[in-house]
Amino acid sequence: MVENRHVQTEARSIASDARSTRGLSDTESEILRDLLKQDEAFGALVTAQWNAVLVDADEHDINDSVEKLARDGAGHLSEAIDDIINTRIEQAKAIDELASEIQEPWGQALALFDAGFETADDLAGVDQERLYTTDGVTRSVAARITAKPWGQESDK
């Protein structure tokens, strides 16, 4: 997980903005925030962009062309950050959908998603011990997940 307070603040701000500008639900926004907070590439890019913006020719005894290069670099970093945000938004939506589908909190769905399970059908026949030991899912969630008939029609 990225520890830099600036990166965490940026992740929180982006998630909040995405709720209104991209129509994310509150849950999707929370998931997005957590995905960005733990994304090391996002953290590195945000930190690099922050530092590039801070380059000031007058304050740092450098010439204007160095400052311009830093500012141009910040713009390119912004494009890379936007690509990560778009990817994480799609993942947040998929995780929220998985949580609804398996009727588990989104934090549990995130653990399953990180383990490679993107739909309830992906969980069909999965071994409880594998979920716990290999995929890092808690024992209680692993037990609930493997007790459900994924990929089969249920008798409602």
C-alpha cells in the first residue's frame, strides 16, 4: 500500500470527483479510492507529477527551459495517471458487481477479484482451502463462498 499522504489525499479526491463526474455509486467510489491508494504505479506517477510541478526556475536556480521540461513532463504524467484511473474505475465497477452477485461486502469481493475471480461463475468448484491459503480470503468468507452453488441455477 502506498503510504504517501499526498497520494492518499489524491486518491480520495479523485474517487470523490468520479462519483459526480463519472456517475459512480458511493460504493464504487470507495472501491476506486482503495484501489488507487494501494496502486504503486499510481503513487509513483502522482509523486513524480507533484515534484515536476514544484520545479520553479526562480526558486531553484535553474533556467526556464528546465522548468518548461518539468511542466511538459507533468502533463505527460497526467495522461498516464488518467489511464490508471480509467482502468481502476472499470475494476471498481466490476468489484461492486461481483459483491452484489455473491452477496458479500465489497472488501471481500476485492480480495476475490485480486485473486482472479471476476464473476460468481469463476467461483464454481473452487476449493475452500485454496481460497484461504493461496488467495488470502478469510476462512469464514471462503466457507460461505464454497457453500454456494455458483454457476448453477438455484431453487429460489
